[in-house]
Amino acid sequence: MNQKRIHLNEDFTEKWVTLSQASSYLGVNGSTVRRWADIGKLRVFRTPGGHRRFSWGDILALVDNNENVDQIANEAVSRIRNELAQISGEPIWYRHLSNEKRSKLRPLGHRLAEIVNDYITGRGDRKSLDQEVDEIGMMYGLELRKLEVTLLQAIQAVVFFRRSLDETARHLVVRNKLQESEAELARKEIAELADRVLLSVASSYDR
């Protein structure tokens, strides 16, 4: 265990908050905050009554780190554009998309990158995130279907974007300094997320 513990005889010059305050500000449940403290992401000490207190400075630093997700998501979009530009002839599914349609779908990809970060850091309610992933996949599928993109071509599109999603997850694992066991769990969860997108896209063709 790599928990950063503070001794009570140290001079406290910064603010310390309760578990409830920390989880509320970070938007995660209490067990996630405790886990972050256990692996050293948050400094913590126990009061004489046995209650944990968490470093406010460390909490703010975590929030700043999560705000960098926008940058990673934008990098993912740029990476996709570069990969498409290097392909000899645009994929059929991409050729069907007008600039207007591409602009409409782009925020969905950006949101998926944010959800990847939420999966990795434990932010948000997992059930709600899974539901949102399903909805994003369904929206992708319905838009492609309207453009008369075949199911096979739609699946090819998801497979193409999945590579970028995996790369985004890899960057976030490094940025969040996950231990190997956590990184392995994160990779498994992101694979499940990508599967949900694929299944939702496919199910949209059954409607």
C-alpha cells in the first residue's frame, strides 16, 4: 500500500476536508476517494476519532489533471483525421459523411473520450455512464443508417475509431499514474466500453 499518511504532530498549513466533502467535490463515491488515498494519489490522515481527512491541495490537483482530458480528446480527434488522410482513398463509410454530418458526430467522439477518463478515474455513476455509451453508439448507428451505410461498413467505422479510443485510454492511464493492476483493470473496462459502442451501433440497424 502506498498511502501518503500525515502525522498529527506535523504543522498543518493547508486545508483538510472530510470524505464526504472530498467525494462531493470530485464527483466520485467515497470508496473511490479511499482507494485514491490508499494508492498515494491523495494525502490523508486520521483524526483521534479515526476519521479520515484529505488534502484539499491534492484534490484540486486531481481536478486540474482531469481538465486535461479535453486536450487528450482533441488530440484523439486530430489523430483520427491524420489517419484518415493517410488512407489511400476515403473509406466508404466516411465518404458518406458530409462536413455537416462530421461536425455533428464529432462531439460524440469527444464525449466518448471523456467517458473513457471517467471509467479510468472512477468519476460518475457507472450505470449512468454505460447508458450514455449505449446512447452514443445508437446515435452513431442511426446517423450512418440514414446515410445508407451498410451494417458491415458501420462496423468497419467502429473498428477504425476503436483504435483511437484504445490510444486515448493508454494516454489517460499514463497521465493518471495508475499502478499495473489498476491499468489492467482499466484496459479491460475500456474494451468493454468499445464493445458496448459496437453492439449499440449494430442494434440500431434492427430498428
